[in-house]
Amino acid sequence: MKTINLSPFRTSSLDSDINTPWVAIMGNPNCGKTALFNRLTGLHHKVGNYPGITVEKKTGKLRGEKILLRDFPGSYSLNARSADERIVEDMVQSWRISTNRPMAAIIVLDATNLSRSIYLALQVLDWDVPSIIVLNMMDEARKKGLAINIEQLKSRLQVNYVIPASARYGQGITDIFNAIKSIKQTKTFQKSKPRLILKQEALNIINPLLEFVKKQEDKLKHHPLVESLRLLSNDRYIQYLMPYLNTDNFAELQKILKEVRQKCHEHKIDYYNLEQDSRFYFIDTMVEDSVGSRSVLTKSKSEKLDSVLTHKIWGPLILFGILAFIFNAIFTWAQYPMELIDEGIQSINQKLMVLLPESTLKDLLIEGIIAGVGSILIFFPQIIILIFFIALLEDSGYMARMAFMMDRLLGKIGLNGRAILPLLSGFACAIPAVMASRTIEDRRERLITIMLIPLMSCSARLPIYTLLIAALVPSFTILWVFSSQGLALMGIYLLGAVTAVVVAYILKKIKPQKNKISIMMELPPYRFPLLRSVWWQIYDRGKSFLTTAGSIILAMSVILWFLASYPKHKNAEHMTSSEKTEASYAGKMGKLVEPVISPLGFDWKIGIGLISSIAAREVIISTLSTLYNVNNEQGSTSLLTAMKKDQYPDGRPVFTPLVALSLMIFFAYAAQCMATFAIVKKETNSWRWPIIMFVYLTLLAYVGSFTVYQVGLLLGYQ
């Protein structure tokens, strides 16, 4: 039987001192845990108005204190059904070891829906860890007319701290700070009875199991009654007890467990749901005593908006309009700052051309580094605008509605409902999207989702699309509102999404799903996005692009400059710049792959770009910029200008609308960066799936690009 490692998780350098007291922050998905974590630590981890943002444990330091805070993934129960919930369950099970126990637990509840969010709290409280119950979103609860009796709730839960709060607006944070400090100073903690109500008949039947567990209580460090119910309801749970029982005790436990289950079956007691039923019976009576309503609840503003925004007809039309507006804005809003950046880079180049003496260092700086990095930096405003709109969609709650509408459509082909939010996250970045797939319970469904995520064009591909569209798609207005270039950009994004649907359909046909799995998600209320939250999302993602992608681009620019500049030829003065580059190491590499990619309409320079872009997709832009600038006697030139002027020896243009479309199709389907493969390997614990991903996406990209280019030639396009 497989055992479970209960050693403490270490995810941050802050965890280095095992003696440092720490506090766990726990709660349901989308209850505001991470927002509270950010308030208490001063960090800026991503938050969003939809479930599934936190899929791994995050660690930070409590402001002004030598206390660590750990933000656990959102979970509805300690009976894990998905990978992210398993993280929570494994961590809590490690509390059997005293050195793994937290100093305290902050359990965040959604004050607008205590009946749902308090189930996890009861399970955590029964581990006898000093706890602080935080009633988050109290501002929204009051708006709904809910009146919560804090003292009654405190009494029924048997806790010392029940704190009304609003992490979104910083309310109640001081009280939480004080509660943590008070717990740190308190040396004793009184154990409580389990928070559940079990019928006497069931208690009598499970008594043999209960008595056995009581004898092991000193080893197991958990309430015997809760332990007994969990053993009955969860076949996997016995694995957690293996490290603490000797062989004889473990064999006896298995025997007793089998006998008790048989008796439950004889008395028609559903032992699999015994703990759940006992918990909810307790919750129903507690909420009835503790929560009242000051007024008759009416239809909320969110419900009124949803009647239009998620309508079967109007919903998709509004979604289409929003997407068209976003992609239109990416072109129109970014035009002026892009021109400023371009002018700034050209100005720096011109000054360096004059100031620096002729040398290899000058060539490297101007033709390699500035040409390569600068060519990507020009597109930074467009990436920021895309991030801005994604942040608005997430924080407003509309992203969850997009998932709801897509589930209604994609559910018909059997695509897992829980796959939709990870797929939508893929439009920003594939790495967190792959990690977000942990919310999917079924392993096969999760693998399918991971294989589909690269088809969602991430923000790194945006510079490639916009460069090709700006160079080769005429700019004009459609219906007095939409830009032709913006609609072209939306089309290439939608192409990836539609292809993902087709691939999912094919996979389902190969091995049909036994049961349709729909998305189970309560739609969050609409909220006005906080500027603070939007700003930090833009800052973090923008910084990540500049540092992570920038470092890769810088390194690749230097390497490409060297490959494109050497070897030096004796008769170089009699060669054109194109001939020099073609005779370089880079040119020889490009010529080597040119026969393979020429059916796609690509020349050897594009071939080098395709090879280098395996590191990061946007690297193709810096690669082409370096190739066009190296050995250019006329000085530095913009990539857009160089692409438009580039010709074959017979005078044919290298970049035609058909070639641009073929290249965009290739990048819409091609596998993403090396970092994506690394995270897929980590999540699947095997190199098999990253290899399969690379092969199938590369073949898909090649076939798609080949088809578009060859059909275009047959139709008479060049």
C-alpha cells in the first residue's frame, strides 16, 4: 500500500527556520484568503473574483512580527477530491507531528454564505489548533440584509475569536493582528468537542472503531470520533495512519473497520456520508441560531445583470463585443506609446553610432543587444493593455461568467467544466494555467486540459501577431467602431480556442467520457475592480515579462549576434549585408532547416527565428531584428521596415500577406516556451507528457501552416 509523505512543505526561503512560529490561512475558493494574506504580509500575490486563484501554498511574513503566514489553496473539505485540495489535506495531516503544527489557523469564511463555507472550518477546528474565524465580506453581507450574531457564533464554534472583516477594504485587519499576537502569548489551549451531531444509533454501531481509535489518540493527535468517521467515509484515509501504527494495530484496525462497515450496511446507515451528514446537521442548527435577516431579500444587482450578461442569446453577443473592444484597444491605445518607445530606441542607437568608436563591442551593443531587446520592448504597451483588461475581467467577476457561458457550450462535447477557467487563464500565461488545472479531480481530464492549454494564445505571442498584422493587414474601420487589425488579432486568438474545442472533441471520441462533468461554481457577485488590485496585477505581470522574458531575449540576442557576425570573411568588403549574414554560422543553420520550412513559405531567417523561439515564443522578434541589423551598413533599422523591404534574390518579397498568415497560424498552434514544458513535467511527474505536447503541437502547427500556404498559392495568392 502506498504511504503518504507527511514531512512539512517547504516552498520559500522564509521557511528555512523550522522553529519560526507560523499561521495557516485557510478557506473555500474565492472567499478572500489571498486578499487577507496580502493585507497581513504586505505582499501582492494575485487575487481574483473567481475560484481557483491559489493552487499552491504561499508563504509570507506577518508585518512587524517574526511569524510566518501560509496561504493554503482554497478547499471545500479536508476530504480531497482534486490536486489542489490534496495539498491542503496533506498539510493538515502533517499536523500529527508537533513540529509541523501551526501556532494558529486563520479560517476565512464568506459571510454572505456561512452554510457553505463553514464546513471546512469545522474540520480544521477539530484538530485543536488555536483558531481565528474571520467573517470576510461583511460589507456585502450587510448589504444583503444579513445579521450575524458574533457571540452566538463564537459560542457554538467553541472559539475565542470571531472577527468581522473585509479584506478588500482593509476592515478588521487590526483585530486579526491583535488576535494573532494574543495567541502567541497564550501558553495553554483547551481542547473542544467535535463540531458535529451524530445520531445515537450510528454512534452505537461505530463504537468498536471509536474505542480502538481512542487507544491510539496519543499517537494520532486527532479527535477519535472524527478520525473514526473519516476512516469510514474515505477508503484512502487509512494511509495517513500507517506511519503511526505498528503492524498488529494496523491489521486490527482494518478488521474492525470492515466489521463496522458491514454493520452499517445491515442497519442501512450510509457510512460514506456519515461525517458529512453529521456536520451539516450541526451547521444547519448553528446558522439558524446565529444568522438572521433584517429585511426580505430581493433579487440582487448581480442577478439582474446576469439575466442579460449570461443570456443564451445576448450573453455570447455581449462577450463577442467585449473581446472585439479589447483587441481593438490593443492596437489603437498602444499606438502612441509604441511610437515613443521606437523613437527613443532609434535615438539611442543614433547617439551610440556617433559616440562609440568602431569596435566589436559597438557592433554587439547596437546590432545585437539594442536591436534584439528593443524590438520586443516596443510591444510592451500592448502587453500591458492586454494584462489590464484581463485584470478587469477577473476582478469584476465577468471572467467567471465567461466560464459559465463556455461550459454551457463546451459541455455538449464533453469537455470538463472545471477545465474552462484554466483554459481562460492560458490567454495570459500557460504556466499558471497548467497549475490551475489542479482543480480538476479526474487525472485523465486534467491531462487533456493541460494538452489543450498551449492552444490558448498567451501574452508572449501578442508581439508576434501584432507585428505581422501591423505590417501586412491594411488598417481601416469596420462598422464605424472596430479596427480591421483588431478584428484580425481577435480572429487569431479565437482560432486557437476553436482548435482546442476540436481537439477536445476528437480526444473524447477516441475514449468517450463515462459521465459528463459540469462546472460546479457559484458565480461571485459583480464588483468594481479595485485600482490597487489591478495595478499590482499589471505591475507583477509586466515586471515578470521584462525580467523573465527580457533575460532570455538578452541572452538569445547576444548568441544570435555572434552566430550572425562570425566567421569573418576575407572578402567581406565585397559582400552585401545579406550575403555576409547568409555566410555566417546563423545563415548556415537557417539554410539547413530551410528545405523543411520552405513549403510553409518561410525562408532561412524565419527558420532561425523558429529555432530560437523554442526558448520563448517572442524571441523570434529579437532574432529577426538582430539578423536584419547585423552587417547592415546603413545603421540600425526598425524590424517593421526591414521586413517590408526584405526580398529574395529574384526580387520577390519575403514577407507577403500569405507568408504572414502562415507564420501566424504556425505560432497559434506551436508549442510554447521551455518554461511551459518544465511546469508540465512538474505537474505530471513525467517527461512523457511534455514530449507528447511538443510533438503533437509542432505537427499541428506544421500541418496548419502548410495547408494555409499551399491552398493560398493554389488560389493565386503570393
